[in-house]
Amino acid sequence: MIAVIQRARDACVRIDNAITGQIGYGLVILLGVCQGDQIPDAEFLAHKIAHLRIFPDSDDKMNLSLLEVRGSALVISQFTLCADWRKGRRPSFNFAADPELGEHLYLLFTKCLRAAGIHVETGRFGAMMQVHLVNDGPVTFVIDSRLKQTP
């Protein structure tokens, strides 16, 4: 699984001009589920993101986690994160998980964040969405569950 996480002051997602999810301070999480991803990938990413120290403390150092700042998460499914862009000019999406598995692991990821005590808002799996955010910092990270082993 691949997650692009962006620290946000506020954010919302719209589907057909209706807001389906909205947060204040926290993280916007774009989540791609790839072929071969399994339940442990969703659990790993949720735990890592909930505890990653990327929010400023009183000395303006990145020392606090999403849990510690009592931030929220806006989670958006984005299969394009699993694209293979290496050949030609049109990306291939063959590495994205099939929709059934993708939705299952996406929902499991949000469930794991909620179980950790994080308020979670979402878009709608498979829908065309417009995501609006005020990126704080900007602070953006890419986390890939396949790279969880340290070298």
C-alpha cells in the first residue's frame, strides 16, 4: 500500500458538489492499494501514520504525532498511486489491486485509524472527487508498506 500524507490546516472532499468529508487540523491521506497488498499492510500503515511524529511541538520541532495533537484524518482512495509509468507515456494501472480488494483494505485502513482514536472522514471509494486542502508547512510524506523493512 502506498500513502501520500499531507499535513493540513483544513481539508474537504467533494463529490458532485457535495462535501462528503471535512477535517480541520490533521492529515490528508491519499491511499493506493496495490496488487499483493494484504491486511498487515493496512494495519502497518495505519499504525505508522497515527504515530509518525510530523507535527510541531512548542519549539516548532517535528516531535508530535497525529494522536498527540488530536488531529483528524481525511482518507481518499487513489489507485493511481500504484501506476507503472516507466514505459511509454500513458501510465499502466495493472499494479493496482482489483476494486473489491482495494475497497476492503481501504475500509480496513480507516477502521484501524479509528480504533487508534483518530477522527476519520472519507471520500467514496471509486468516485471522482475534488480534494481541497490547505497544506501546512508544506509537509508531505510518501509511505510505502513494501518498504517497512529497514536496510
